[in-house]
Amino acid sequence: MSTVSARPVIGVLALQGDVREHLAVLRAEGAEPRPVRRPEELAEVDGLVVPGGESTTMAKLAGRFGLLEPLRDAVRAGLPAYGTCAGMILLADRLVDAPPGQPTVGGLDVTVRRNAFGRQVDSFESHVELAGVDGGPLHAVFIRAPWVEQAGPGVEVLGRVVGGPADGRIVAVRQGDVVATSFHPELTGDRRVHALFVDIVRRHLADAGRIDDAGRRGEP
């Protein structure tokens, strides 16, 4: 099979959090990154990164900017998405230890526990083996990180914590074209998770007939 080489347009939800870092990594991986703050900007992207930050603040701002329902509709319609930390929380269908009524975008059949590893002072770094990512373990940064408490039957578990009191906890998942990690690869210089997501977006475009194997764009 030929390698799909198009330069996909990948948005980063730019309401709060590690927006600049994700934009830089996506550009380095051959994507055309764009900040997304409005529904019309969301409509122009081939994939979306939901960054780390503060999930309740991001959800409130998404509602204020009129983005929450368009985000739900886009992910439900098949838009590839990648969430890191707070982004994992926003992409989860169900939450534990969340403020009453905290909304999510959904898209992942998982139950996520907010701040599962503790407060800011309990942030830590570790190594995580990630299925589908070659080159050995990733250096993972966990900052007030969530974990996946329960994953549905259609969810692939990509990575778990090894060792320590959180041994075995799920910290990376994928369901179709939606990926989430508890940790922040945009902060470490290791671009492999972003490379995986860019490849997912390229293949999504190819499957939809919007690019060919030579990377030429067209309409389905």
C-alpha cells in the first residue's frame, strides 16, 4: 500500500491550554495546523486536537463560543480527534469526580476519572509503552491527569501505567479515529503520538476519497 502523504488541516481547540505546543508539533509532523475557536473554523479542519488545560473551563468556554454542539456533531459524524489530559476528559462519554452537570463532547465509550493521579503537586513523569507506536516507551508527563476507569468493548487500550500505586491504570485509548492520552506528549519533544494521529487523519481522508495515495486532494 502506498503511503498517504497529504498535508492534512488539523485544528487545535484554542480556548485554553497547551495550544501553541500542539500547533508546533503538528506542523513538524507535516500537518497544516490551525487554531479553532469558532464553529466556522471547526468546519474547515480534517482533524482536531483537544489540548490539556482545565476541563471545566474549556467546557464553559466551548458553550460560550457556540462550539459545544458543533464539536459533538463533528466527532459524532466521524471527525478524527485526539485529546490530551483535559482533552481526554472532554472526549469521554462518562465522567467520575466531575462537577455536577459538567458537559463533555463525547466520542469515546469510556468512563474517565478527573484528577485521578492527584493535585498539581502530585504531577509526575514516567514511561509508557504505547501500542501502535514503535521506538520503545514514551516519556510521559502527567499533570493533574485523569485515567480511564472503564473502557467499552469497542475501545482499544493503547497504554497503561507500569509500576507504582497506579499500576495497570489505563492512560491511552483509541476508538476508531478518536484517540486520547492522560499525558502530554506535546511537552516532551517526542512527536510519535502526534505522528500517529496525523497518520489517522490522512487515512481518514483517503478512505473518504478526499485524497489519493499520491496525496492529491479532491472531493468524494
